[in-house]
Amino acid sequence: MVRLLLSIKAELENVTNLVPASDSFEYFFQVKCNSCHEVHPRFVSLNREEERDVSGGKGATAHFVWRCGMCKRESSAKFEATKPLPYADENGQFAPLLTIECRGLEFVGFDPRGIWQCEGLTGAKFPEVDLENGEWVDYDEKAALPVGVSGLESQWSRAP
């Protein structure tokens, strides 16, 4: 078992607390088999609300169960119980987002597509931040300032 930490960094313009918008957020990860080291050619999706049975796991479940196309070995991954951490004051620096417990696989990529949310500096809520094109821009009426998220990057590392 390996615990992996996904960290993100972004350039936030007049916003804070960037986080996936809901518990049913679909995360898109690129997966690599730890047995044969094959990297799956497409991103796979998983979310915190769906669990699947692990074969031979005596009632064990995981958020992601995958059989490698090359070596046919089954692997699984499960989000840790904590919710994703908001990206707030780390502008331009990597900060933890979430931790996943992996068995027989590792995640090696992250695609931030989907709906996120954030807050303006005055507390204005932006509940539909779409990062599919890699950036988002809007206008905060309360502060009379442009707001935006750009340059989102991610990295995987072993969780402490």
C-alpha cells in the first residue's frame, strides 16, 4: 500500500479557497500499474461518493478498482476520509489537495477538468469555476476587480 499526496499550484487573481465544487466531483487521473509499470493511455475518473467491491477483498471496497490491460493484475485506490483542502494563500506554490491510498497502482497525472469553486477577497462566492480550458476569469462586482485562476499545475508525491 502506498499513500499518495496530490498537490496543486495556481495563479489566483483576487480569489482564494479554490476547491472542487462538490463531493461528487469527478477527478481525472492518469494511472500506472506497479506490477508491469504500464501507464494507461487515457485518464480514468473516480469520485468520493462511489465505491466498488475489491475482488478477493472479503467485503473490502475502494473508490477505484482497475485491472491492468497488460498484466491483468487488479489494483485499487481509495480516497482518505478528509475532504480536499482548499488552495488559499499559497499563490504560485504547491499545496496539498488530497491523499489517496493506492494498492498495486500509482497515479501519475491529474486533469483539473470539472467544476470548482472559490471566493473573492470580499467573500463573494464563485460556485462554477470551470477549469477545463486551464483557466477561468470573471469579475467580482463587490470588489470591482477582475478575478481569475490560471496556470494550474499538479504533482504527486508520497504522503507523509
